[in-house]
Amino acid sequence: MPFMKMLARLGIGSARVDTRLEHDTVRAGGDLRGLVHVQGGHTSQRIDRIDLHLMAQYLQRDNDRLSALNAVVRTWRVANPFTLQPREEREVPFSLRIPAHAPITERGTPVWIKTALDIDNALNPEDSDRVHVLPHPSLQTVIEAVQQLGFQWRNSYCEAGSPLGRDEPFVQELEFHAGPEWNGPPRSLALLPFPQEDALELVLDLDRGPRGLTSLLEGSSLDGGRRQRLVLSSSDLSSGTGAIAALLAPHLRGGT
């Protein structure tokens, strides 16, 4: 038995974990449900905790080099300490409220759930499951409004930069290009959304040049011109796509 415990500490014959999602698509601000399936190894092991991490990939620029890094957006503890017997199987159900500001995955941003078992004095088994995150309802309204104005959504990605009032090391940018329905400048629009539970803060960058998000947020003033900040209240957002489009249009035209 001591030999088996030694092997388990090295990850050989140790406990295994497999997270099974009820659905792999969730809207930011909504609930993600599933269960964590844990199977015991060749010997009994103490599981100190089971954590689920909402992970996102973001880009970091260093001169002309671009590196992909991973960040934890939110962590949930779904199990307290317990002892897992040899070959024992356990299922831990969970329901996670995905934060409103979780990065969306449409058009390019990888997001996933990482499951981590913390086992005393042993290698910790992990599992990863990709998640498709749809825009928060408030952001969905804004995206539809921008498209209604004649802009085409090209891509989205997260880049290193300090988000407004939060701890993640990145911000997400949605990039739009003007279609034939939009007359005049701007010809491109970078939209940085900061969803909240009862409002949506936006940073608009009109005809953005080749610069990073850090310069966008920390550089020149956001009081007007090519860079603008706009806060949409819950009342604004409840007025519908057409009303939001009418509200955005003068900001887009006035900044050029």
C-alpha cells in the first residue's frame, strides 16, 4: 500500500476528474450547470477541494511580438474536503453564475472551464472544457444597434490592459468596419464593453490606428474626438435596439 500511495503522489493510479457540462453555451450573466465526476485511483486520497475556474485567453504585445496568455476570470469552490476511496466514484453538481463582464467567445476569444482537484501531497489532476459565451443582453443590444447602423462585426479579442474597476489583466475589444449602409466616417469602430448588472459602459474608438489597448485607455482624453466613453443605463438599454442606434449615431459621427 505505501508503494501505491507513492505512485499516486506522482500521478500514477491517482484520482481522475471529468467535468460534464449540461450545455457548453451560456450567456454572460447567465447560469452554467453541470457536474464534476471524480473517480478514485488505486489508493485512498484526501481531496482538499474542487475548484472551477473560468479561464480566458488574451494577447500581450511586446514591441512587435504577440504572446497568448491565460487569465482566471472567476473561481468557484464546489466541494470541501473529503476522502476518496479506491475506485470510488462521486458526482458533484454545480450551477455557476457567469459574470456579466465575462469575455464573449464569438469571433475569436477562447474561454473555458478548468476543473482542479487539490489532493494532499500529490499531483493535482485537472480537466478543461471549452465554453461558448454569448454577449450579455445589454451588450447584445448594443451589437445589434451598431450593426443596424451599417457596421459589420469583424472580430473580437482580449488584449492586455487594465479593465475599468476590475481585476482581470485584459480588456476585450470588438472590431467593426463600416458597410455600404453607413455613409461617411468613421470607417472602423473599436468597441470596448464593460457590462454591469444594471448598466453598460462603453469606450468607443473611431478609426483606430495601429496602437494597443493600453494606449487607448491610458493615453489621450476620452472626453471627445476619436475616443469617447459612454454609459448606457438600464432604462436606455430597455428602450430597444433602434433607440440605442439613434443614441450611438451622433457619438460616432461627432467624433470624426
